[in-house]
Amino acid sequence: MNMINAFLRRPAAASVLSLIIVLAFYVLIGGVDLGRLAGAASWVNFAANLGIVALPVGLLMIAGEIDISIGAMIPAGSITTAILSGYYGLPIGVGMAGALALGVLVGLVNGLLAVRTTVPTLIITLGTLVGMQGVVLSAAVLLTGNASVALTSPDWAKFAFGHLIAGSYQVIIVWWLILTILFAFVVHYTRYGNWIFAMGGDKISARNAGIPTRGLTIVLFVLSASCAAFVGMCQAIQFNSAQVSGGMGYIFNTIVSIVVGGVLLTGGFGSVSGIFFGALTFAIVSQGIYFTNIDRNWSNLIIGVMLLIAVAMNEAFRRRALAYSPRKRKAA
């Protein structure tokens, strides 16, 4: 019983329970063969691309901020790689560095505007989103004359960022796992994680306590834009081309997966493991329906219901965690 209570106090509890509920629903109502679903690559590939973007955006939400410019940074990273190394024929390393440098630049802009103005970060990143969409389209058309740019990557880049493991699993899954472990260590085992949670709880108090809130906010925005550009870069290398469209769906998908993962929109509560399971859950909901006998038109309804249930569970588990104290445990 103590183990169950301890689990229910963790931020990731809602995401794990959401995953179990979704699987049970698909098995009992949709007639899903779990073995067939577990062996499918489609939802795992989807979860990996989504999960890499969700990790830094989730940390921003824990810190009380948000970044929706990721919708433009994914195609921006992709088209930058393709233009530099595909159209102009520069080494693939230059194209990759250009994509990541663009992510750092946009993240710096978002972060500096966030700490030096009183404009909400939702509005700031909305402006960046629209602006980068125009930049990406204009740059592609002016420099190449097309909205789609071809790219041929060398074997080493293809192996590290774009090949398929066992013929169907994207190598970006490995990067997702590596980044999840790295983010989990930093957030849950270093002082920087405590600072992020403190910022989400009360940014003014955190600043008064000596936490470098401005610098940390900028770093989080840089991570968010860079990770989105990284996903776009990997997609360009894998598919041997880049397009100026795409990426907008990641905004909705990322926020839903983060909320399902136990992160509160108000900040101050969440976990990296919860974000990880949130991405898994969302991927199974959106891709797993193709393994059921359920009408595909019901997928958005299932996602909406899942989000409402997850929000309710997150609030309940947050209250349970905040109500817990060592004194109460000792008295029990």
C-alpha cells in the first residue's frame, strides 16, 4: 500500500495510468492485438520525433513558460540543412551546424524577449512562429526557386541520424532515449532542476532567493528551439528532402502529450519521466487507432477525452503530492 501511495504522489503517475487506460480501451473496445501493436514501428517513430520536442517544451512549462514556435523550427531546421548541404553542396556537417545554429538564434530571441519584456511568452513565440514561417518560405523560394529541396547525405550522417533500424525503426528513437536520460539526470539530480521547479512555483521568490531566472529562461528557450531544429534536421537526412510546410501539428501534439505527462499549465509540477510516457501515450492514441476496428474519425474525440481525463488526474495527484508531508507520514 505504501508503494502504491508513493507512486500516486509522483507527477508521472497520471501519464502511466493514462497509458494503461488507453491500452485497455483499445484492447477491450477496439480489439487490438497487443503483440502486433507492440511490434509496430509507426507509433514508436511518431513518439520519438514528438518526444524530443516535448522534453524542453515540458521543462519550459514546468518553469511557467511556453514555446509554440516549435511549429516553425522543425521545417526551419529541415530546410536549412537541405539548402546548405543539398542545394549549395556544402558538407553535411555545415548543413547540420547551420540548422542547430538557427535553433540557438531563435531560442535566444525568444528568451531575451521573455526576460526583457512583460509580454507573455505565448504571444512572443506566436510572433516567432509566424515570422519564421515567412522566413523559411521566402528563403527557400528566393534561394532555390522551390518550396522543396533535395538532399543526399553521406553514409555516416545517414547512419547517425537518418537510417532505419531493423528496416522500420528510425534511429531518432535512440536519440530520444539518450536525451530523455540526460534531461532526467539534469532535472532530477542537479540543482538546475530545483531551480526550474522553483521558477514555476514563484518566479519572483526564486529570483529573490538568488536563482538566475533570466539566464535559465534563455537556456530553456534555446533548448526548445534547438531540439525542434534537430528533429527537422534528422527528417531531412532520413527522407533526402525538406519542405517548407509541416511542423504545425507538433504544437498541439506536444502540448497535449506534456499535459498528459503530468505537467501543469500553471507550472511548478511535472517530471521528465511523465513527459516521456505522455509522448508514448499520445503516440499510441493517434497511431494505435489504425490497429483497431474503430472508425478513424473518432480519433480526435478519443484524444480530447484522454486530455480531459489526464488534466483531472494531474490535478488530483498534484493535490495528493502537496498534501503529503513527512510529519503526516510519521503520524500514520
